[in-house]
Amino acid sequence: MSRAKKEKEVFGEDKLVLTPEDKRFATPAVVALYRAERLRCNTIVDLCSGAGFQSFAFAQTCKHVIAVEKNPVLFAKAQEHAQKLGISNITFLCGDALSADIIAQIQKTNPDIVFCDPERFATEEQRSVSTMQPDIPQLLAQYSALTSKIAIEFPPHIQALELPSGFSAEQEYISLDGAVNRLTLYFGSLMECAKKVVLLPQKEILCSTEAEIEIEYPTISPTASSASYSYLLESNSTVALAGLIGAAFSSALSDTFETLVSAKEIVSVTSGKKTFYLSTKLLSSPFFTAYRIHAHVVYAFDLIGKKKILKELQHLSCGSVVLRYTLDPAKYWEERSFFEKKLSDGTKQFHLFVFDEALVCEKI
């Protein structure tokens, strides 16, 4: 299914002339402002500050911002942007974040917090700590001598998140408009929990302690028939990436997640690479999208199977259907049109999921 992608908005763009390339690498405004609120302090250091968009957000919540960028073109652009935005509480430094000269200048300011958005190679197939610049172990070693409060942005889909010995951090995953957006690690007293998911712009927050993360929930096995389940639940993709599905269930249920799983009142079903959940209980949670199951249909991907689905959709006064199963993108609209051209009298929209059975669902 194709959806119109919401255009990224960056801090101060209403007063700046920006190229598509400027916006491509800029932190979205809602993310930058959220982070600025979380890292509110007297003096903050923004390493690898680029064209300055995160620094501009920090300038709204911090008395003094030290922005460090080694690329002279980006350094000059950030200064120009700050001038046009009327921001005067940023000190811009051009140089390598790990150079002795830059660190000496920063030390004189007695910084409260150091933030870094390291450089990554755009052509990498798998993200790795070892290829991030500046070198993360060196950064932690040198800047922890100035302050224990350090925050570093990492690629959210990084394969192995290994930290130097002696360092631990909160892993905060940010979801923006329903999609995975950022992973930030918070060190020292900036840590609030072990893992966190933040939904923006809603500002819904899910936290988990180390003890909760280590719980091994019973295996959730699909059943032979889905007829006993009334609801289908789709987790926010960022919650799944963070490994906080259990915490998300627990935050929304009065019964413990383990009890419901053991009783098979919640089971998992898989379509392609994505896992969904069938439930006997309606779950109200910002971390899940809930669907009411209106029909359970034995289904095969043939004309007879399609006609069975069509009959159910017509009975439910369906006017449009969203196909939620693995399908060649080139055939999506052909498949959807097969149903919708015979649903002209309907007014409702339903979602069609196909597992061992087809489920005709309505988003709640």
C-alpha cells in the first residue's frame, strides 16, 4: 500500500531559504525541540552540529550553546542561519570534535551536557558503531572528563550496539508520525530508565527498567483458528524495534501480559516480516493500532477465495478496502480494484489481513 509521506519540517524553515539537501540531513523540528526540552541546561555542547538545526532548538531551552562542526561549508551555513533567525546565544567552533584545541575551548565553558549526532556513511548496508565519526569510544573517554551527562545519536537500526567498558546508557527510540525516526543514548545522570520509546508529536512515552527487559515472556503461538479472537493489534514499529512489546502490553492491561499469553488470550500471527497480535480483549494504547475483527474467512489466493472475501465485504457495507498482506506492489491496485469496483454502494473502510485465514477488520 502506498501512502503520501508527510514532508519533514525543520526548525526555523519559515525564515530560511533551504535546499532539499539542507532538509534531508536536518533533524525534524518536533524531534529537535523534544530533545532540547529533555536536555535543558545552562551550557550544552552540540558536536557535529552540521547546518545548526538541532543547535537552534537547544538555543531555545539552554542559556548557552557551543556548536562544533568540522565541515567549513556547514559551519558557515549554520552561522548564516543563526543570524537570519536572530539567535545570539550560540558560539560556533570550526574543527574536529576530538582535537585538543576544540576540547580545551569547550572545557573553559564548564559544559553541563554534551550532545553528538555523529557522521555516518550513507552507503553503508549495515550500521556499525565502528564506522561512526567521531570515534565513539574516544568521544566518551575524552568528554566524560568534562561531564558525565552525554547524549549520542545512533542509527536506530544499528546491528550491534556495543559500548566501551564502564559505560552504560538509556536507549531512547523515537517514533515520528508512526515511523521509526531516531535512537539516542543518554549517559550518566541523563539516564531515566534502560529503554524508552517516545511517540511524537503525541509525546507518549513508554519506559522499561532493566529488570523488565530481562523477563522472558512465554512463547506466543498461533492457533489453528482465529475464530475465538475479536481483535487484531498492530504494534508501533518503533516499539517492536526497541524490544518493548511486552512492556507496551503491560502498560495497557490490568491483567499481566504473561497470564494472558499463557491462557492464549493473546497470540501472535505473522504476515511476511511483520508480527501482529490476536486478542480476546480490546486494548486501548497509543503504542498499538487496534482493529475489530468482523469476519474470519478460510482463504486461498484464487478467484474462489476472492469471491468469499467480496461477499463478506458487501455484507459489511464496505466501500473501500486496504490490503494488509504481502503482495507485489505492481499488483496492489489491481487486487484492490477487484474488490472496490463491486463495492460502490458501501461507505465503510475495512482492512484485509491474511494469515492462515483471512480477517476482515475495521480500524477502531
